[in-house]
Amino acid sequence: MTANVSASDRFAGSVKDAAIAGAIALGLFGPFIGLRTTADIGGLGINTRWGALAIAVGVVFLGRLLLNLFVWRTDNPITGMIARAMPKAPAGGKFGKVFGPLMLALAFLLPAITAYMFPQHNRYILDLAILVLTYVMLGWGLYIVVGLAGLLDLGYVAFYAVGAYSYALLAQYFGWSFWLCLPVAGILAAMWGVTLGFPVLRLRGDYLAIVTLAFGEIIRVVLLNWYNFTGGPNGISGIPRPSFFGLEFSRDENGFAAFFGLDYSAIHRIIFLYYLILILALITNLVTLRLRRLPIGRAWEALREDEIACRSLGINTRNTKLTAFAIGAMFGGFAGSFFATRQGFISPESFVFMESALILAIVVLGGLGSQLGVVIAAVVMIGGFELFRDLAEYRMLVFGLAMVLIMVWRPRGLISSRQPSVFLKERKAVGAELVGEGHG
Amino acid sequence: MEYFVQQLINGITTGSIYGLIAIGYTMVYGIIGMINFAHGEIFMLSTFIALIVITALGILGMSSVALIIFALLLVLVVAMVLTAVWGWAVERIAYRPLRGSFRLAPLITAIGMSIVLQNFVQITQGARVKPLQPIVSGGYTLMEKDGFQVALSNMQIIIVVLTVGLMTAFSLIIARTPLGRAQRACEQDRRMASLLGINVDRTISLTFVMGAMLAAVAGVMYLLNYGVIDFYIGFVAGVKAFTAAVLGGIGSLPGAMLGGLLIGLIETFWSAYFSVEYKDVAAFSILAIVLIFLPSGLLGKPEVEKV
Amino acid sequence: MSHWDENPVLSVEHLTMRFGGLVAIDDLSFSVGRGEITALIGPNGAGKTTVFNCITGFYKPTEGRITLHPHVDGGETFLLERMADHEIAREAHVARTFQNIRLFGGMTVLENLMVAQHNELMKASAWTIGGVLGISGFRSAEHEAMDRAKYWLDHIGLLDRADDPAADLPYGAQRRLEIARAMCTEPVLLCLDEPAAGLNPRESNQLNELLRYIRNEHGISILLIEHDMSVVMQISDHVVVLDYGCKISDGTAEEVRNDPSVIAAYLGVEDDEVEDVEAEVEGAAK
């Protein structure tokens, strides 16, 4: 856009461009919005909705025109003005130092805050927070595999499923308690990670992605069809709830409420579940932070940067990948058994590919540089999804569009600079453009 | 024996459709090295476009054979053109802004795009399954024994003939035309190609357009052959077709076709002789086994590790 | 029998490598002298990097034997052609650099050197379990690793840049860092693939100093591929010349320089031009 282009030329160009966009939109939307097929008893019929089509095309035309006039084809784009008016975006490191502990404090106080401020929505907010935290935990688990080791895993939900079914089945067949099953579920998921990872981890790049996707689907199909063992599509219900050091959250006199001399309330269990997932998620995070500073974590990152160089330094790349896969899977397994105990009911429906995609999206949108990004992305995605509840069927559409737009806006994710694991004088963040993206 | 032949015919038909979709994956992967996850949804869109056009033209009520053939050709052309526009738009909106950027970003936009497309169709056309009465009927009985007939329907003949024809045409386009040359150049080295005056963006767009057109052909065939579609068919078909592309060796056109046929056959025979429920498990397991022993697929060029 | 054949650190015997029908290396035998700098030279496509890849395990040779003798007085030896690439680095202590530098670009200079000490640190961290619990043995091992990293950073003049991303370093510094990273694995034999490529004369001199230092002070044997004749002639104790996968000459820098067939093959000139070329090479050596 040079300055000597006259304003009227620019306007005419903008209109023409918007008209083309409108015409394309007409082609795209025409059959779908304009003509709605109906499956009647007498066969297929068609309803026309020209009004809706006109609105859709008009929105595209106007939107494009406004963007042309005020953002793309102007010397003084409105986005620039907004950016100038806004305070400068905080840098990853400092931002994290303040924001992280703040979030943590908020997370710990949340049940108290909601109880005082929104008593009538208490349960709803806590349920939502539990959901968000579950995804935070899954995101942190997958972050080890994708963010640190640079291995693209599209079947992460398989380990979530293994964890959930491990608990459900152990409880159903052997009557094991949640606290016993939790570590077992994690270990089983890790073992599955090793078993699946062993043959496939020598594959590179997108091959690994497609094979992990395939394994995720295989596990789901098996769960769906093995009626005798897993209950098939009906799933498993009546999964026991967790106890508080042996105290059940029930009305009877041996229950949690009676023991502490409280009036029984269903919210006790919700609060307990909330703190349970919060602590599980924090354990995931602390272990990951710790691992990053250990040789194994550095080897994961080195693997992401350059596998061949790793081999030249004597690093057994296969074992290194396997540990990343197994530890990621283990946290997925923990999250899975939490999911089972929280829901009380599980079925293969909960472990579809979309779940894997969603967790991966949270990790990538958050930015592969930091675990804090995962939290923000999970809050934005899951919380945002809930906020648009009123949009009903349009909700998923908006959700998908948001995924595309955020990614186009920030291809490297929200927080993308990397913190070094060790330093001599000062810890300087490494810019995202230098960090490798792995090949698997 | 008769049962076997019948399954072979059915498997080849299914496989041809997978193969046509797989070409779209393989071409896009070849040129920009990414999995176009939304390609399965493009296929799904094309089945809906075909259904809408068929209903709007009132083909079901037509009696003249010539008119039906003409109308179906029109459906095919309209579906190809409109699906191509969708293919173009998806590339333009979700992939082009991310070109040369972080490798995972277009994967996420692709997943986002497939969510958008699925829900767009669900909202505009409804979530219910759409049935279509058979339009092309009739066929031949190849063998008959003990009351079991081996049938070859006209639709199956059309599918296989059309697939073979398109494959030939496509191989010629890639091998002989300037567009094909530009595509192969971009596959090798995108920056060098642009330095030599190839319009890389346009070549990539055309690749998406071509992939979408083939998916549209597959979509029309699918609709006419199976007669039942819903907004969710894109995911399964897409995963299968991508599996086919990887199985055949990604980046290779004959490989995509071969992979498609194999997946179609594996699935059909598994359903026929073992269990329908586990047919996806069979297809995916074969994929995993092939990749473990032949990491670049059946017809792919082996990747030499450059040290 | 030359002195490098008497007690070699590495002996390559009848090494052959075929890629399909192409014979990249044909029945090659040579020795790398202990505590010496051995240069492997030859025209482009002579198979030098292939030899490196066979020694360091990235390729499995079609035929032949590669033996590493880490100890002066015999003792344990390693048959490198039977070992996987990471085992060669870990067990036999053969370290290498790459023609197109392979640093961990998104990690800091210091982190690059820490990754190089992975195996020792893994052991010290009791395969991560002890590390998670924070045992003291691991902490002291980590201090040692840091000290070693600092030592090498000091010697390559990059101590000030320890906390910068490796990809931000200038080209010459990246080459030096890659050598330092290889040294952090405590190698017996250091294999350098064109360490002077792309360096300016001053950096090239620094490199010579560094390599001499590594040989003289640490007693490490060095095998290097090089095109820069001034580097080769100045610092090599022993030069092996390859052409089309065959050895055409083997001797001291002086001997090789005066071998007419080397000059002819290396520079691809007719015999009557050899004398002119000889003069040129001599000039380059000074």
C-alpha cells in the first residue's frame, strides 16, 4: 500500500475485492444455506431459504469490505490503534512469574470464592472448573510428548481411556478402591504407552501421527465391541466414588459430613473432587518441571531439536522417546481414572478422536514454550465453549472457527518462548523462532 | 468361491472410492508436507452438494434414461466445481496464512476447519441421515451357484471405469502438463521453484482444487452407490483414505490408488469372513504393521537419512 | 611400517560400502595414530563423509572391519561396525561433528554442552529417579558437568555467551561450539567433518590452535575431513587421500604433498600440469 494510491481508487479496489469474496461465499453457501434438503416420508424434498443465504453472503461482503477499509488497505489500520492503546503484551518470563502464582492462588481459593460470591451457581462453577482442570492435566501430560520431545501424538486419548477403564474394571471385578487404582491405572497406561510406542517410535513425522491416531481408534473400537468385558457401547456405570481417607461422601453417620460434624451437602464431594484434580494436575506440572531440569528432560528437548546429533552424543533415542511417551501416557492414565470416578459412568463415547484433537489443540494453542500456556488455552477453550452455551448448535461452529483464528493469529501459540533448563549467569528466554518443532 | 468373488467386487468398489479421496491427501502432502485433515470433510461436502443438486433437479422423478444420464453428468460437474471452491477456500483461509510457519499450526487449523465444516453442514442440512433412493440400478449376474448370485451392478462398473479413467488422466496431467511440472518442482524445492518464476501459491491452490475435485467424484459415486449420507461420514472416510495414502506410500499417486484398493479389500474381506465390528481395527492394524516393516509405504520412495 | 600403524587408536580394514549398485568406498584400509591428527582428504564425492558415517555407526558398512583400541597397552577393543551409533558414542567414546552443523539451536550454549554429558548425568541421577528426589550425588555430578562445560566454553571463547541460544551464534562460533560439545563427551577419538568450512582466515587459525590444544593437552586423537589445505598441511601428522572410494596415498603431509598422483587426482589435472599445481599447493601451505 503506497501512499500515492488515491483514496477513491483504494475504495473502489476494496469494494471489488469484497464483491469477489461475496461471490465466492455465494458459491460456497448457495447449496447449503439456500437449499435445505428434507427427508420426508414421501422421499427427499427441498426447502429454500434465500433470505438466510442473502444474509450470509451479505455478512461476508460487508465483513470483507470493512476489513479492507479499516485494516488491510489503509495506512492507519485500526488494529494498530488498538495495539497502541493496549498495554504492551507482557513477556513470557516475567508474565509467568506474576501470573502463574496468581492463578495458583485463585485455583486454591476458588471453592471459597464461589461459595461467597455465587452461592446459587456454586456447583456449576466448580463442575466447570473440574472439567477445565482435567483438560489442563491432560494438556500437561501431552505437553511432555509433543512440546518437549517433539513427537506428534494424535492418539493421546487412548491412554486417557486406558486409565478410565482400568479403574472402572478393577473396581467392578475386584472391588479395588480409587486410591489403590489410581497408581495402577497410571502404570497400566504407561505400559500401554511403551507397548504401543516400541514398534512405532522409529517412524518419523506424520507417520507417527497417523499410527498413533490409528491406535487410538483401535482401542476405542475394541472397547466398543468387547461387550462381555467392557460393556460395549453401554459402558460401565456405578463406578465407586472416591473416599476421603476412607470417609465416604454420604449421608450416613460414618460419612465425611458426620465425621467432621457438618451438615451433609452434595457440594462436599464436588469440592473434594475439585481439590483432587487440582492436586493431580499440580503433581503433573511439578514432575514435568523437575524432569525438564534433569538429563532426561534435556535429552527430550535435544531430541526435538536434532535427533541425529543426539545419537552422535551417545543418547539412546529410542529409550528417550519411550520414556517421554510412557510418562505422558501415565499422566493421561491418572487423569482417566479421575474422570471415571468423577463421572461414575464411562463409555467409549468419551474417548473419540475429537478428544485427542482437543487436547492437542490446547497444547499447541497454549504455545509449546510453557506449561502456563496450556492453562490459559484450556481456560479459553473449555471455558469459552461453556460461555457460548446459549448458541446451542452454533457452539461447535464458533469453537472450530476460534481454533482456526487463534492459530492464524499466533501460529506459535500464546506463550511460545522457551525457558532454558540451566544457566550460568542469567536465565534468558529463547525466542520461539529458534526452537525446533521436532519431526514426529 | 462365489462369495469370494462377490466380496472382491465389493472391495474393489469401496477401494476405488478410498483411492480417489487418498489422491487428495497424497498430492497435498507431496507439495506442502502436511496432513490436510479437512479433506475428509471436503468429501462429505461433495456428497451433500450432489444430494442437494439431485433433489433440486428432481432427478428422482425423471423417467427418460437419456435425461437422467445428462442430469447426473450435470450433478457431477456442479459437485466438482463447488467442491473445488470449498477446497480452495479451506486452503486460502486455514493454510496459506500459516505457510512456512510452525509445522503443528496448520494441523490444528485443519482440525479446526473440519469441526467448522461438519457443524456447518449439520446446522444447514440437519443432523439426520439423508437417504437417497437408487438412481442407477440394474446390473449383471456373473455366476450363480446354489442360489447364491455374484452380482455386478451398473453402479459398480461406473465407479471402477471412472476411477481408472481419472487415474489415467491425472497421471498424464502430472507427467505432461506445465501445471504438473510446476507441482513436481514445488514438491522438490518450493523456494527454488518460486525463484524460477513458478507461482507457488497458485500451484498449491490448484493442488487443493484438484484434490477436492477428485474427492467430489468419489463423493458423487459414494452417494449413488450407498445412498445414505450424514454430516459425519467425512471423518471415517478421511481417516481411511489417509491410511490408504500412507499405506501406498505418501506422495505417490499410484500408491494412493493401490493403498485405497488394499484398504477397501481388507475391510470388505474382514467384514465378510470375520467380523464387521472390527473392520476398522483390521485396516489400522495392517497400516501399523506395514509402516513398521516398510516405513515409507508400499510404493513410496525410501527416505534416506542424510547425516 | 609407519608409526601410526604401530599402535593405532583406530584401524580401518578392507572397508567397503555399497549403496545399491554404487560403490562409495572400495576396500579401504588405514590407521589413525594415537594422539595424532589424521586428515582424510580427497575431491568432492570421494566418499570421505561415508567413511565417517561408517566409523560413527550412522551407516552399516557392507564389508570390512573398524576397530577402536582405546588403550595404549592393548586391553578392551571395540568393533565399531557391529555397534549402533549411540553405543559407539557412549561405549567406545568416538565423538563427531557434522558437515552442516547440527547444534540444538533452540537450546542455550550451556544446555548444548550439558546434553553432551547426558549418559554420565543419567547415571548420577539414578536414571531420573534419584534426580526427581534430588539426591546429593546428582547435584555434585551436575556441578562437575557445569565445570567441564565452562572449561570448554572458556577455551572456545564463548563463556560470555553461555546463556544465549546456540542458533544465535555466528557461524564460526557454532563450529567451535560443536567441537566443544563433542569434547564434553570425553572422547578417545574425535571425528571432525570439515571443521574449517566457511571460516575466515582468522577463525581458521583459531581452529588450528584449538585442535592442537586438544591433541597436545588432552592427548585426544583426531580424525578430520578437510578441504582447506592450509589447515591440513599445518596441523596434520598423517594424511590419507581418497579418490572414488579408494585410497590413493597415505603418508605425512610432506609425503602426500609431493605425491604427483595425489595432485593429479585431487585437482583433476593432466600430468604435465602437475608441477604448476605442486607449486600452488606449496604456496598454500606457507
